[in-house]
Amino acid sequence: MPVLAEWEDLAEREERVGIHPGDPILLSPDYRVDQVSSRYLCRSSFARLAQETKRNYTDDYCLFFDFLWGV
């Protein structure tokens, strides 16, 4: 895909910062990665939750953070 041409090393970048397949990544409404919340989701006790639990919690976090963004 042309849009990913500059991201051929994406797997190495993810590994370097500790992102694993299935880890949630939160984006701001302007499509930037929220580094603080993403670090929490990948490295705290949250990271040890079951995959479905992480997905459900992340959906809730997204709704809450979207609300805060609009306040």
C-alpha cells in the first residue's frame, strides 16, 4: 500500500517501544497516537488482562476520552 511505504520498519518500531500484536493503541481525534495512554495500555497491569477484557475496557476509554476532548 502506498500509504505504508514509509512504514516498512513498523514491526521493529512496535517491538522497540513494547507494542505487541493485539495491544490497543489510542488515537486523539486528530489521529495522533496518545503516547501516555498507549503506554499505560501496553505496560501496566492492564496489559495482563484477557484480550476480550482489554477490548471492552478500551472501547469505554475511547468514549470517555472523546467526551473529555470535546469539553
